Amino acid sequence: MKKRQQIDPADVKKLTELACRSGASNAEVISTSEISIEDDLANLCREPRCENYGLSASCPPHVAGPSGFRKLLQTFAQAVVFKIEVPSEILLSSDRREVFRALHEIAAGIEHSAIDMGYHHSRAYAGGSCKRLFCQDYTYCRLLEEGGECRNPHQARPSMSGFGINVSKLMQVAGWTMKRITQDTRQDGVSMGTVCGLVLIG
């Protein structure tokens, strides 16, 4: 098993600043021991069945799930968590796709920068299925159907849902309040919503 790498505080500060420059509303550094992984949350991808279930290599059942993520966390000490505050009317419209694309791109950008700093095992996660966000116009995921290369390797990242990451608790650890928007949310009731990404640094 890979040993936990010591992270330079100056490097992590640069990564949180990068997140905000890239469009995040805020970013914080947290201990990976504070990330809550719950099997029941990951099981929601399967039952009730998510419309994106099985459509990409970065969603269940093609990911390691909660057990694999718990094992992975043992090799990381710190992570960057970031959020984007979004008007609820956008999250309740077709424009939400662009918001989640940005979420993936910010996460991937932090990961790339961390790797450039020497943290070669860094891994990013975001919300939403990459199939719907980046390959909506394709009938299949190239990784699954052809065993080929991802069409968007520099932007698309695995969805946090499939690993059972409790986003509400993740945001509490960062000191933020989760503003969840669903199709049942009234726009005049909650004016802003929150989406979140996570990058393991190491």
C-alpha cells in the first residue's frame, strides 16, 4: 500500500486558490479521516435505479464503490473540497449541465496541478455522470463498449455518488451549509443551491 505523502501547506494553499480562480465559490483543505462514506448512499444509484447507472466507466457498477474508496482513503492524508454556489433557477433548468461540467473541470484542474507539484497519485471526484455531461450526444461510453480511451480525459471525473461519499457531511467538515436543490424545490423558497467537488492530494 502506498504510504501517505506529506503535503506542503503552501502547495495546498495554492490548490485552494486555484479552485477559486477557476470558478469555485470557496475551497478548503480537510483531513481524509473526516470524509464520511456510506454504503446506503451508493446503493441509491442502483435502487431506485439512477438513469445513468451503468452508462459510463466512472459510475456504478463499474467503480470500486464504498469499500474500494475506504481502502483508497487509507493512502491519503488530505483533500481539497470545493463548492460552487448556483442560483436555484439555473439548477432547475437545462443550464445545470454547464454547472456540473464546470464542477468536473475545476476538480480535474486541481488534480492536474497537484500532479504537477509532485503529488502524482492525486484523484478528483465531482457530482453528476460524465456520460450525461460530456458524452450526451454519443450512444455509448467508449471505455465500456470499445475498451478504448475516454473522449474527455482532461475534464470528466468519477461521480462521488457511486462511492457513497456523504456530500452534506463533507460540506459540514469544510464549515459550509449544504443547500440542496431537487426537482421539488420551489425557486422562491431556496434562492441558491450548492454543488461540490473533492480532490484527494497525495
